Amino acid sequence: MSDSTSTPRAAPTPESAATPASANKLRLGALTALVVGSMVGGGIFSLPQNMAASADAGAVLIGWTITAVGMLMLAFVFQTLALRKPELNGGVYAFAKAGFGDYMGFSSAWGYWISAWLGNVGYFVLLFSTLGYFFPVFGEGNTPTSIICASVILWSLHFLVLRGIKEAAIVNQITTVAKLAPLCLFIIICAFAFSSGTFTADFWGQLNPKLGSVTNQVRNMMLVTVWVFVGIEGASIFSARAEKRSDVGKATVISFVGVLLLLVLVNVLSLGVLTQPKLAALQNPSMAGVLESVVGHWGAILISVGLAVSLAGALLSWLLLCAEIIFSAARDHTMPNFLRKENPKHVPANALWLTNGMVQFFLVITLFSKGTYLSLIYLATSMILLPYFWSAAYSLLLAIRGETYENDTGERNKDLVIAGIAVIYAVWLIYAGGLKYVLLSALLYAPGVVLFARAKREVGKPVFTTVEIFVFAAVMLGALIAAFGLYKGFLTL
């Protein structure tokens, strides 16, 4: 327990707060592995079924095109901000605060943090749902046995991270490499089994009225595509720990291109192996069912083992990201001071304890609510949409003002277009998620004001500015409507 003993550090200057011990610096490989490890978790292994449940091949291709452009613009936004605002550490949180004030910064950190640990709860449910395919005692990942085993893994990873960020990042690099092997094998086998006739059998989904129009199909698949890319901002979250600032942007773009290729190939090739109705009926992880249909039962075993390794790496990546985001916010007093404390290994221990305490609490809740993987990831994805929007909006604001561009008109115009597209994409995602998830997000955002108010009192400042009062009022209104909707039953998780 000695590693988890926290001692307050002296109030840091901007320079000292942003500079961890040199022994903990992360190189390009470690940063890239953190981003890839964050994005390639459980989502890709369930992608064939998740996408087929909403869309057929034609709409899938349109949806991936929109996602590729939108997410690439977001990747460029994070790369641009890392280079033009090197003093801003903490990624999505720092960008929102610098551009739109303390409450927007806090809300961005709060929403990102909730999204991250909710995603971890979803990963645990998926992991034991997969094991339930072989061992019925685990059921759909929400049985008492599943929750007990998930808790053991959670706290094992917790104490691994307490030993040091760099040590955990090394383990993450190993699991990242290990998880890619079964994915590459899946792609190779399915490429040989791909049938153009199967792929084009009902290209626009017209034979399945439940899918709706092509526009509805594209809209309905958006939360899934965002979920599998959540983590793209991972390198910017760890910018203060990067050995070279330029590596932050490089890691973001390299990871995006590689993961995009993996995701599209897995999704498209699956649609050429099994038809949309068959894919939609598969149990998750649906990649196991696809490969089993080609090579037999050993294919399901291979994917299940790959998923276990992948989830272990993703859980580790997200434990690191969860703690880092609220630790970064606490360093400049947007979160309460107790979250700023580190242990002797320079790990934000209090932030880690709070994060994993929430994961444990919601694991227990899944036991009673029977929460499924898909419902958890939809809610987690909705929580991260506003942090993405504020980051893109801040990049657009810099380009409009010409801040940091001086006389570099060409670069400014390029970034203006990139940021503009990223903002439009972020707004589209909020629309695609629907009113239900806007209201549920408000319900989760509202309680954060307790920590925000405490942080403000610690530095002797008013809790809200005039503009922030109206923003908070809107959040509270949404939260009240959501609470009433859940109580009356016209809104469900």
C-alpha cells in the first residue's frame, strides 16, 4: 500500500506542473501504443454485429467515409493544437478551458472522465460475455461470478498503474502488439472468403424495413463508429509526459490511419462473408461468429483469446487516461486539490482511486440493472461528444483570430478549413446521437458542479461567470427532464 500513499505537492508553477520527472517521459512508440491501445479495445471485435444492426453495405460505406473524413479532421485538430499551444497540457480539457472558460473546461474533463470509466465498465461486461460463450456461469457478463472476477482484474490493474506510468505504458505496448495478431489473421482469412455476391445481396438494405432509409442507416451507425475511435485524443492527454512535443501529433495521426484501416477492413470483409441479417443476429464478439463460419470452431476460440488480450490492454490504457484527465484539471485548480496528489512514483493516485471506485460501483449496478455492452458504450460515447466539439471549436477560434499564426496565411487558411469541418462533424454526431443521449448526458454532467464549486472555493473565486450561469441552467434543465423521463419510463438506458 506504500505506493498509494499520497502527499500533496507544493503549488506548482505552470512549468513545474507540466513537467513530470524525466524518468517517466514517454517516447513516440509508447504514445502511439497508448492511442492504438485505447482505440483498439472491445469495439472492433463486436463491430460486424453492431454495424449490421443499423445498416447494410451501402450505408456502411457512406458512414465510414463520413467518419474517416470527420475523425481525420479531429486528428489534425489535436495535432495542430499540440504544436500551436504547447503550454496546454491535458488535451480536450485544456483546449475547452482556454477557449471557453473554466466551466466549459471542467465539463469537458468531467464528461471525458465519465466516458472513459463507463467504457471500462462496458469492456468488463464484454470480456465476461465472451467467456460466457465457453463458460455459462459468466452469462452475458453481468452475473455475480462475472462481477467478482471483473473486480479482481480491475484492482490488479489498479495496483499495476500505481507502480508507475512508464511501467504501465510498457505493459500496454506489449498487449497492443499481441492484440493486433488475431485481427490481422482475421482480415487475411476473410479476404479469401469474401464474396461480392454476399456483399451486394441487399446493398442498400431495402429488403429489411427495420433499417429504414439510407440516411437513417447512416445516422444510426454513427455512435458505433465514434465509439471505436474514442481514444484518438489519447496522446494529447499525455502531452505533459511526452519526451518530444512533436511526438504527440505524430502519434495521433499514425494511430488514426492504422486503426481506420483495421476497422474498415474488418467491417467490410464481414459483410462479404455473411449477409446483414445473419451478422445482426450474431452474439458478441461477433468477429468470432464470422471467423467460425469460415474456418470452424477454432476461429471463435482465436478471436475470443484475442479479445481477452485486447481488452486487457484497452482497460490499462483507459485507466491511465481516466486518472490523467482529472489530474490535469486539478493541477490548475479546475478540479479540487485532492485530485492533484501523486504517489512517490508520480502516479495521480487519488484520481486513480476515485476512477476505479466509480468503475467498481457501476459494475455492481450492472448486476442489478442487467446493463449490456451496447447500452453502456452508447452512453459512454454520448459523454465524449461535447469534449470533441469544444476541442474543434477552439482550433477554429484560433484560426479565425489568427492567434499563433502571425503572417502565415496559408497555414491559417488550411487550419480554418480543417477545424471548420471538424466542428460540423462534431455537431452532426450530437444530432446523430439523438435527444435521448443529449438528455442522459445532461443527467451525468449536472452532478459535477459539486466538484467544480469546491475547486472554485479553494481558490476564493466565484463559482460561475454570468454566461456560465445560463449554461449550467441549461444542463440542469436537461438533467431534470432526463430524471423525469427515467422515472416515468419514456426514457430508458
